[in-house]
Amino acid sequence: MLASLAGVLRQFGPAYLATHALNTPQAKAWRGIAACRTAALGGQQLACDSCGHSHWQYHSCRNRHCPQCGMRSKDAWLQGRLAEVLPVPYAHLVFTLPHSLNGLYGAHPRWLIDTLFVCTAQTLSEFAANPKWMGATDGTPAFSLVLHTWTQDLRRHIHLHAVMACGVLDQDGQWCTPTRKPAFLFPVQALSKVFRGKFLAALARAHDKGDIERDPQGDAKAWCARQRQLYKHDWVVYAKTPLGGPAQVLEYLSRYTHRTAISNERIHAITTEQVAFTVRANDKGSKRLERLPGVEFVRRFLLHVLPTGIKRIRHYGVLASSCKGVKLKAARTALQMPQTNPQATESAQGFMARVARMDVNLCPCCKLGRLQVTAVLQGQAHLPAPTCTVAQQSRGPP
């Protein structure tokens, strides 16, 4: 059997749970990942009407932290974005929080995530509304923010990926391009300073109001020491190579939007004591093998299970849900592309056939017959607890 995250949780789960407790989102993610595409979630038996081949197809858990479900969720999400990509250059920026705030994240993850989104969005919106950069006063930008909390070796590294159209919609409904270069947005040094100022101001307000009372560095001495460190630290805003047309934008979106902390493809082997997985070795794409004790691997993975209800992907300006119907239409009209992209409304089966060049109903054995549902297995009313055995979690149909 191929190594997988579910296999890691099953093997090292009892040892981890002997010394650690799970919060509600972690327990839910654990149950879903361990049961994903097994008989525990139910499924259908499919049979070929030509050669007689049959197999069971089990349901997915649909948990956003599950590496098996990320691809399908990503494809469905991208379908909705096809009609929203504008025919202009796009820029990819990354806003990163200093690691000295990791302790605060552990105590108040919801506050820190929401504040990071707000401060990043305010920074980009204020720069976009400045005629110095866009040639329009109070222009409306179009950008999306995606939250990641991990490094390649699963350490905590909180940052936002921003994919932003190079231009704004002005108050007269015209599309204005950047004043310097068509594919240049803003200087990252200036963005960094404003971003840092906004976040630290929000942090001070929350501290004074008692909104982050469980902050592990909340006492006067530790607070002052961390504040000095945060003001001295150069907050990183990284601008990647400008993106080109819609194809490149969608490629970037698909790369970052529904990525989980680790994919099954990166898990190389599971031994009795360790998990071996691949990590990026350098910026040129080389890989190396990293090994961690199984319990430590589980601990690091669980660092990245988000609180319930937190949205990892958020849209702003022209793409904000409150005004997208009006402003996106105005932007498309200004750019002389009023018709909605017809691909955005194609069926799921049509999408899979076009992108993956596969017919989901074609028999994988004879390649001629069609698959038909011959039996249905109901899923369990309650998924097994994280401490259950491998046999209980992977039990097949009767």
C-alpha cells in the first residue's frame, strides 16, 4: 500500500494521543482523513456493461485538510474563477508574519488570521487607491488572498499569497493601468512598512481591549520585548515574477488555493518509527528527503488544522461578493470583454474530460464498456474515533 497521510495517522495516532489532546477541528479533520475513500464513508459498486469488471468507489471526506480531496475541490473552485479572470497582467505577492507571533497564533488563531487578512487587504487597497501608483483616485482593485501556515517541513510559517490584477476600476467605470509599467504594482519596501504599521496598531488595540488575553507574551515585560523585536524586524512582502494572461493566473491560483500542508505524493515511506517525505531543497526545484519521528510528524501536521469557519480564500475589490455582480461586469465592459466565459458553466463531467482527457464512465479494464451502479453502501453514522484500529477504519463492504 502506498504511503499516505491517513496511514501516518493510523500508525502513529495512538502514540501521539497518549500525550496530546485534540481540539474539535483537529479531531474532525483526523476522522475525515483516516476514513476518506474507505467503506466507512459509504460508496457505490460500479460494474462494466461489457466485460463484467466491477469495483467499489468510496466517497470522499471533503475535509479541506485532506490531501485526497484537495484536487477535486480545487477543480470545482477554479471553475467559478474562469469567468472572473481579466485580460490584464497579474502580480503575485506574499505577505509574511514574523515567527515571533507564532505563540500568539497558537493561543488566538482566529484573531491573528482575521487581522492578517484585514491588514493585508487594507494595505493593498490603499496603495491601489493612490493616483501615484494607478493614475486614479479611489480606484477599486481586484485581488484574492490565500492563507498558508506551513513550510515544506511542516513548521509554522504564517503568510498570505495575494494574486492581484495590475490595474483598477475608477469611479467612472474605466480601467486604469499602473503608472510605472503595465505589470508593476507597488514597491515592496513601501508595502512592508505600511503592512507592519497596520498590523502592529491592530495588535496594540487588541492588547489594550483585552481581546488577546491568552497571549503567551501578554505580560508587560514580554509584551514590550516582543514589540521592540517586531518593530526592528523587516516584515517580508515578497513580489514574485509578474504573471501574464489568464492561463498563467489560473495556474497560479490552482497551485496555491487548495493546497494542503502536505500531499500524499510527498510522503515517501512510513517505518515503525519515522515518516520520510520530500521537501524543496532549493529555489530551482530540487528535492531532498526529510525524516521525522512519526509522533513529531503528526504534531506538525496538526499545527495547520484551521479553526472551524475560517475562510482560507478571500476576495476583495472588484471580486468582493458584495459588489462583484456590478463591478466585475463594469470591469469586463471597460476591457471590452462583456461576454461571460462559456467554460465557466460547463458540467463537471465536461470539465474533467477537457482538462484530464478522461471519461469518468469508461471502464478502466476493457476501455470500451460503460460503468453502471450495481450496489450502494451506506456510510457509518459516526466515523471511528482517532484511536481506533486500522482494521476498523479501512473495513470493506460486507
